Amino acid sequence: MAKEIAPQLQKLGHVTRGLLGVSIQDVTPELAKSLGLKESKGALVAQVVPGGPADKAGFEQGDVIVNFDGRTVGESKDLPRIVASTPVGKTVTVKLLRDGKEVERQAKVGEMEEEKASGAAKSPIHPSLGVTVQNLTPQIARELGLKKSAGVVVTAIEPDSPAAEAMIQIGDVIRAVNRKPVKDVDDFVKIVEKAKGSGSLLLLVQRGANSRFAAVTPR
């Protein structure tokens, strides 16, 4: 997932996430039987948001989503992740089970506006480090496969900068600077500014499930 959102961070400076406009739930064996399904798989549509992408595409309450843009939806928790990583504005084929039969609908993916707003806080390129960061929101953390949302996510790196030389990459999460926890962009900027003239900065960097320390010498 980190590889999927890194291009968005680099191009846009924030992550845009797809929106379908449905409330979903698991298909339990009991529900599968009631719906006339052979297997308890997919995501059951409990509600369709009026005027949303799913509504415009003809989704109905009681539909079971089993495939989205060529990706299998094995259970309900799969769908939000798949939709979120789909480019906004893309028209996709969605396979549904309705009345025991498979039907297809074409849906144009919308944008989750509230997430864009909540993740908007970001720093400019830090001149001494050559890195741009933004707040790590709970949803971005989930997209990166992280449990905690404290920290900042790297959205841009200047070539040949101290950050680049320290092998920092777009999509990396900076958790601490000089062993001081970083909660958000404001924290990051304050800690870095306060450490001016003290030599190398010790960054605690997380990439996926792995964490490492990186020594970055401001220029």
C-alpha cells in the first residue's frame, strides 16, 4: 500500500482517496442463506448514499459487492482499502450479486473530501534538510499499514539533499527527531529549528513494518 500512495504524495503533496458512497457490512452465513447466496463472501450494501457514486451507478440496498475494478472483495473490510487506493475520477467495473445473480455496474469513483482537508497541514521544503512533510492522519496511517497516526509523512525530497543522502524516501514516516516524539508538522518544525547548530539530527524513520534511525546533517 505504501507503494500505491507514494506517487500521490509526490505529485499532489497529499493523498486523495476514492469514495464509493455506500455503507457495508459482512455477509454472515445466515445473511448469505437469506440472500440466496452459496457463499458468505463479499461486502453487503446496507445503505446507498443518495447522489453518491454508487447511487448514480445504480447500486441497491442488499447488493453484495464481490469485485471492484478487477480486485476481489472477499469480505467487507477489503472494500474500503480497495476503493481508497483507486484514482479519483476513474470509472470502474463493479461486480455485484443481486437476487442470486451476478450483475455489473460502472461507477465513477468520487473523492473523500474530508480526508483531503484533514491531511492538508504540511511544511514547505525544509531548507536545511531538503524534505517536505505533512501530518500523518489516521487514514494515511492505515493506507501505509501503520497502527499509530502520530508523526509526519514525507511528501517530497530534494535531490542531493541531506535527507536524500540519508536514504529518506517519499512515504517514509518520521516518528521522532533527536529522540523527541513528533506528533505533527508543527512539532517537527519546532524540534528541527531548536536543534539548529547542534550537528546531525537523529531521525526515527518508519517504512512499512520496519523502523530505523537515520543521521541527517543539516546544510
